[in-house]
Amino acid sequence: MESDSPSPRRESIDAALERLLRSVTFQGAERSKQLLRFVVDETVADRADRLKEYTLGAEGLGKGDSFDPRSDPIVRAEASRLRARLERYYTTEGQHDPVVIALPKGSYVPQFRERIPSPDRPAQPLVAVMSLRPVWLSLSFLVAGLALGAATLTWWTAHRTTSVERPLAQFEVELTTNGNLGSEVGTDVALSPDGTRIVLIARGNDGTPRLQTRRLDEPSARELPGTDGARSPFFSPDGLWIGFWAAGSVKKTAVDGGSAVVLCEAADLLGGSWGDDGSLIAAVSSGKLARVPAGGGTPMVIADLTSESIDPRWPQLLPGAKDVLFTAVGPQGPDGANIEALSLSDGTRKVLVRGGTYGRYLGNGHLIYVNQGTLFAVRFDLERMQVAPGTPTPLLDDVLYSFTFGFAHLDVSRTGTLVYRKSTARGQSVVEWIDRSGRIESLLATPGQYIFPTLSRDGRRLALAVTEGGQANVAIYERQADVLSRASTIPGDYVPLWSPGGRVLMLGNRSGLYSVTPDDASPPKAWSHGHRYEVPWSFTPDGKRLAYHRYGNATGFDLWTVPIRMTDDEIAPDTPELFLQTSAYETYPAFSPDGHWLAYGSGAYGKWEVYVRRFPSDGSSPVQVSQAGGRIARWLPNGHELMYRTDDQRLMIVTYVVRAGMFLADKPRPWWSGQLADTGVLSNFDLDREGARVVALVPAPSTQGRQSPNHATVVLNFSDEVRRRVELATVRGRR
């Protein structure tokens, strides 16, 4: 019907142009705005014959008289981007505009068409999912599990209001068939500002995580080159670039492909956000937020909270780029963190939500955040930077999130679409024995948020970190008594290691190393002085040296060892010694049974693998023992096998020999066919003294349906439903 519509009047074209220039799709896209206004103004002024490549470059894009289209392709590139934005706008937020402005391929002269509703195309869609392109209803999406409104969102339908201006709709979509979803730290999924494209992290057959992207109306995802080791993706405001971290740098790459561009060096990235002003705010080192130019350059610290023992993570630049939302994680961990706002003009901070992580502003006056796997919403006044009083409204209770790092696998577009990955059993696990034959025996059947299980040498006690009420502490499970009790009063302890004698427990946390004797209830003794994040991991066979990894702002985690003096009831350190330091992370240093080798995980060569080095180091190159990814190694006591865990939570075994002073490893093979609980980069298994059984964290039983590994849930008109839910909760609260 549009092709036969009459030509719109000049004032209608002007109004259509202004709607485009003010839209979310064109927000931050200054060149596209500049080019669009120029071609429209020239056309309505009867000067369409001037719309040639030279004129568009010299005048429309301000290149001047010296512009040469033969050597500068900017006009063709910007025209292609403009066409894509126009198409995107009219299939999303502009789907009901009365006038359509199009730029046909092969021409720089825009066309103007007036939409006329017809019986076969009503002016307003009947259901939200129909308002997108027809391919949304293709067979591939139906097979993926399309479900609308009340049929699938039972927790929403129980509280729906009578408003149906933008009905809720949800569907499951398989994001990738080329690899498996999963990254080291940070969300696996990000959504473009217009809600039409997803970027995801997927691991190929070689175990390397890379960026993949797909429009929601496309049948499959495609890999973006030059993104090996990628994590923590985030979009630019115009949706044309993706920021991410890989190989010690913050980078960006175009969604259409091409070479990745290094923006700055960074030992870490715990979240980034791209503002409308063209700059990036990123958590590039522990305790600090920094501004990074979108064109690259040295990061400028805008907030240093190290003196407060606070890590600012998962930032989001708020509209106008004057304030940034972030999660303030203290010693109590992410579940006890706060959502804060930081003014970029004067550096003042304001606590918005206490007890929340991964805060996101929706753009419609609401703030969402996660607490212990549940997604909440509160009303939020952007001008006053103030959360409305009242009880937060729960929205979802099955969001996949990290109770260790505080990120959630979710994103919300500016157009109000949500994408998220589901969790089962609220991220809880149980502890089980597993032997080589695959036989499983329950050890600690009570579900909990556990990490770092560590057996005492006699196998009678299991120490592990337990997060309860948003706070992590080390606890000890007494097998014979079937009792789980706290081992330390220091908040935030989460890495235990038994001494060889089994009476002393080493503890590691964000403040350093400690030792404690659980049996006499004595207070922990501090080993270090202000060092951040130290993780004790392995003793030499004679018990005279401890290996651990320590965090440094410039180099990430490095490997250290320390000689120790030990009695039956006490451990005391001598001077620590650096073993390995690179610009990448190295973690989990494990001494071999003879004490002559050290196995560890490293991302120094573009992806995480397990390596072995001689100890003490003789300067020789490391030997890679894992294939297709690996990170946590443990030696079997038999002197010829090494176990490690992959990033898809599988256990592998490697047979090795030492010949003429050389470490020689065979091809890895599976030790067990199952998968452990997903604890990200943190440990979820240990070996018994004989090396015959593994004590492992496995997913807790759940009555909820499991989401397929490569699937995500897309919810249309999510922002509108949040508003309705919060309004309804507010009305009920007044009764």
C-alpha cells in the first residue's frame, strides 16, 4: 500500500525528519544526522540534481572543497549506515510514523512516502511481536520456542493491568550453533540500543571465546574477526560498534566486521559503558573507574575508591553523559553491594539502592537491579538522582548471575526490549563424590552458593566458601557429624586451603592472606599488608613453601611463592618471592608431587590454557598441557597424571613423563563425562588424597525447566511492563 501512497506535504516531511533526528536510533549518530538533513533539505528545495558523491562529501559532511571521493570513501560508507538506520528505525520505534523517508540503494536522493492504513495492514499492531519484521515469525523462531504473553510469563500474567498499548511478548531464541555460550567474567549477551541486534560471547571448538553477532530477524550468528579472548561486550549508542576486553586491552570492533581497534591497555575490565558524548566509562582496574576516549588513548581515572576497599563495577552512563551508575562492591561481596550514582562534573556520589548489583536505568523512569538472582525494579527520578520510597518490585527470579563478581546475563535496549539467560536452582550447587567410573555419591546434599571446595588431607573435613545473605564466608563441613559451621569471622573470606597437617587453614580474600586454627577458635592472623586479592592454592610436598596468586593493578594476577615456618598449630611466612609476572593473568599455581614443577592457568597467549613450568624457574619456556581451553590444575599423587578443568566445566586428565629434564605431556582425555556447576573462573573441585575421587560442586536439583545452553529469552515491551508492575505494586502498597 505504501508504494501507491500520495507524496506527503512539505510540513509532513519536516515533521518526519525531526522525529528521525530525535529518535533513539539516531542518538549519537551525528554524521548520519548531518547527511540525512542535507539530502532531505536539498531534495525538498528542488536541488536533488546536486546530490552527487562530491557534493555530499564536501558540503553535506563538511569535508570542504579539497574532498576527493576517489580516495575517500566516507560518503559511500555513511550512506550505507544511513540506509541501515532508516530501515532499523521504521521497523522499530518508527513503525507507525505517518511519513516514511527512505534512501534507495544506488541513489543519494531520498524518497518520501505517506503511510495509509489498509484492511490487511491495520494502523496499530494486534500483538507486539507482529510489529517487527515478518521474519520474526519465521519457522526458525517458532522452532526456537516462540511464546506470547500469558502463555509463558506466568509471573507477569498473574498481575497484568488492563493497559494493552504495548503488550508483553516473550520468546526463546538459540543464539549460536557455532560454539557454546560462555565467557570468563561478564555477561554473555548484550543488546543494541534499538533492540534489533544481539552480540554474544561464544567458545569455538578450540575453547577460545569470541564475539558473535546476529540481528534478531536473522537465522544465525556470525563471528567477528579479531576478537579472540573477548569478554564484557557493550554497544556504542548508535549500535555500530562493540566495545570489549581481550588480551590485556579494551578494544572496539564494528558490528559489520573488520579489524578490532585497541582503545587502551587494561589489566581487567569489569564492565564498560559507551556514552552519547563519545567517551567510554570502564572499570579497568581494581577500585577505579576510568574514562576512555572512543578513539583510543590513556584512561583518565574519574573515581578511585581503593581507600574505601570498594570496587566500582558494571558501570552504565546515564542519558546526557553527566552521571554514571555503578555497583559498589565492598568486602561483603556483590550480594551486599550498593547501586550508586557518580556525578562526572564534581565527583560526588549518591547511594541509590542498598543491597543490589548490576543496576540498569531503563529510560522510562525506572531502575532495575539484581539481588541473589532476583531482578527488582524501583522508580527513579533521573533529574534528582533519587529513587522513590517504597518496597522494590520483584520481576524475575531466574536470572543467571554471578554471586562472586556481581554481573547478570541480561541487557535492556533503549526501546524497552530485554534479553536474559535463565538460571536453574538460583545458581545453587551441592557437593558430591565422583570417581573415575562416573559413580556419584552425595557428600553435602544441602543446596547452597558454594565455591572453592578444599579437602583436608585426611578427607574428614571439607572447607569451602559459602555465600549466605549476600555475604561470603569460609565454612567447614564435618563429614562424620554432618555439620556445616563457619570457620572465620572475617567478612568476605572465600578461598580456603588446608595446611599439610590439617590443623591450620589458610584463607584468602580481597585484603590478602590469613591463617586460622579452627579447632581453638583463635582469631585469624594476617600474613600480608594491604595487598589486594591473594588466593592461597598449593603447598610443596614438604610443606615448607606456599604458592598463591596475587592481584596487581598493572598486570592482573601474578604467581608468587613464600617460604613458611610451620609447627603443628601455627604457620608463619617469610619473605614472598615473585615466580611469574606478565601483562596477562596467571592463576592457581599448583606444585607437582615431587615439588619440581608448577602447573597454572594463563591467558597470556590469547586464550586460557594450563601450563607447566619448572620450579624454581630456570628460564625455560612453559609447556602447554591443555587443549581447547583450561584453567584450574591439580596433580594426581601417582606422579604421572595431571587433572584440569575446562571453561565449559568439564574435567580432563593428562598423562605426563619427565625425560632428560623435559616435561612431556600426552593428549588430554575426559576424566568424567558430566559437567560441574558453573562457577565461572573460580574453583569447583578438589582431589582426595589418593587421587581416586573428586569432590565436586554440581548443579543443585531444580523443579524449574532448564534453558538450553545456547538459548536466551527475549522479552518485548519489557520497559512498559516494568512500569505497569511498579505502578500496580505502588497502588497495592497504599491500601
